Amino acid sequence: MTYDAREASVCAGNPAELYEFRRGADYWRYTSADEDQAYNSQTYGKTPLTRSDVEELSELNRINLKITLSRDNPVAELFRLYPPGDVVTVTIRRKHRDDAEAIVIWLGRVLNCEWAGAEAVLHSEPAYTSIRRNALRRHYQRQCPHVLYGSACGVNQAAFKISGAVSGVSGSTITVLAADALADGHFAGGFAAYASAGATENRLITNHAGAVLTLAAPILGLWLGDAVDLYPGCDHTLSTCAAKFSNHLNYGGMPYIPEKNPFNLSTLY
């Protein structure tokens, strides 16, 4: 029987839901059924798991699906201290047991995790919300609007990477001796990248003094001796763009905006 036929039948239906979480090359597959399920040559392990209803609303930013599972679930652990640096997607399929056909009832990304006693609640939004959001528009401004290392910026990220080993970890600060070779503040506004659980984590560097770097959030899975890559930041001024990155030809700001309004001579800045 087809999926539609079993779904509409009086007694032939035996539904099960399949949950597939993905982060980079890592997958976690679960089912809310009382036994493991096989689909597309993959096994979905049984686990205590529930979800809220899938709703259809006129406002995309209000659509939210809550997935509740045990607080020690590996997917929930990704959000233990801070949301991971890359996107965690979730695909929910519905099928009938002993039937090879399945339909997708939800495709989205996990935004955050809420802890409630022995349970963790993952908040997910549909993937297409990011397509219909208004993008940032470029303004008439002195500072450069380009994202550092982005395509519009043009700075070669690899050319400015400094690698080193972690010699100290305390809360949201780390010590990397290689950072001491550069002036204080060189890495402020940049980021630190390191491997964690098979993926790459990125953390914004908010302060740099000597070999000590302060990150925007606590660190999970980083230990003494681990390798870390450091990338400098930019304050989006023309002087920094030229002196630090030799990239002034790609500067996206308007540094020579007059300080006074030419029409009424009032101060613009």
C-alpha cells in the first residue's frame, strides 16, 4: 500500500516519526516509536521524544516547533554552554512501519535549547524563514559594511591565520603563547577556531592582551594542548584596512563624507 492509502485507511495505518539531526558531517537519527526503525538504509534508534504540533501561520517568524527529549541526549549536549558555531538542522519524516515510503513533515534548524528538569526542549524554526527575511541594506557611512573575510571584503582568511596550542583555559579566556607575538588588540573582533566533537567551533574574540584571549562565550571541549587557529579582527576603518590587511582598494565605506551638511552647515557627525 502507498503512504496515502495507509494514512487514510481505518486499521492499516501504523505510523512512526523519524528525526534526523545534522551538524556538518555528523548525524543523529532517532524515532519516537517503541522500536528502532529503518529508512533509506539508515537506522533510527528509539528514544523518549515528543514534539509540538506543526502549525501554519501567516507570520513566518512566529512558526516554532518544540522537540522534547532527555537532557543527556547528544543533540541537546551541543547547546550545553552556548549554541554551536555552525547550523544544526532537523528533518522530521512520517512513515508507516514496514513501509518504505515516508514524507517530510518538518524541515528546519535548531535555534536553541531550553533545560527543564530531566528534559531538554529544542526550539526549531522552518528552514525557509531565512530565505524570506529582509537582508541588511548598505548605508551611506564612513565605516566599511563588509564582513571581514567575506567575498565583498576580499581579505584572504588563511593568510592571516596564526596557529598555536592552548596553554591555559579559565572560563571564557584562553592562553595561546603564539598570540603574544602580536600587539595587544590584534585579535580583538576576530575569532578563534578549534575542532570539537568532529566539527569546527568558532568563538568571537572580545579582548586580546599578550597571550590571553577573552572569548564571547565559555568553551566546551577545549583542553590544554589543543590546537587553535586565531584570526585577527577589524574595526572597519580605512586606516586599519590599509595598515593591517593592505586591503584599502576593497574598502566599502565612505571615509570622506563631509563633517558638515553642505546645505545648512549643521554637523553631520
